Amino acid sequence: METIALSDNRAYFNFINSISSDATKRAYKQNLTRLMRFCKLDSTDELLKIDMQKIIIDYIVSLRN
């Protein structure tokens, strides 16, 4: 399984540390990792370079199938 770098940028650091609930942090990390695998991305920085609206729609459709 490939390694996904979640904590490699300031935006992710600020986002995840603004959440107080450990359970919510775990859920967000897990789902973000799944989305990044779907997109074949290795870094959260790469999320900023793609058309997120299209990717989210494609991801949701794939979850239904």
C-alpha cells in the first residue's frame, strides 16, 4: 500500500489542529486518505491543484457503485 502524506503542509496542520474531538480527527484523516487514494495523490498539497468539484462528484458516484 502506498504512503499518503497528510501532515506535509501548513493548511492541513491548521485544519486538523482546529478540531478538538479526537474521534472527528480520526474520521477526517481516514476519509481524506480514502479520497487521496481515489485521486491517486501522495500529498495534501496536490489536492490544491485539481478540480475538487469534479473529483468529489466522481468519488461519491464511485462510493455508490
